[in-house]
Amino acid sequence: MLRLLIAALVIRFVWWFVARQMRGASEARPRARGRSVALVRDPVCGTYVEPARAVEARIGSTVHYFCSERCRSQFRRDT
Ligand SMILES: [Zn+2]
């Protein structure tokens, strides 16, 4: 019984993975390799943003990029 359950889980996972791969091929995904634009991660909400369009915050020598002004102000509040 337990084996059957594990098998079902594995099949589900494989199916999910295949579906995800197929979606990724047709849609532009933020982390897709081979794209020309390098993306940076918003440290507050985890969204991937283009540095050119992102909201910047320079802290010391490091530049942080955010998806919105809200995330930037939250980041500044937290640090
Ligand atoms: Zn954000």
C-alpha cells in the first residue's frame, strides 16, 4: 500500500516536472538560461527583476535591486 502511494507521488512529480518544462519552453520565464538579460533577485520579495527596470538602492559598495519602491523602503527599514 505504501509503495503504491510512493509510486503515485513519483508519477505526480514527474508529470508536474514535464508540464513545467513544457510551459517554460513556450513562455518567457525569468530564470530561463540563454536569455540576453541577466536578472537580479529582489531580496525582499524574491522576484526576479531586470536591473534596467528595477528600483535601485546603494548600500555601501553594493547595489541592490527591487521590483518596486515599496520593497526598497521595506529593505531600508529592515537593514
Ligand atoms: Zn519586490
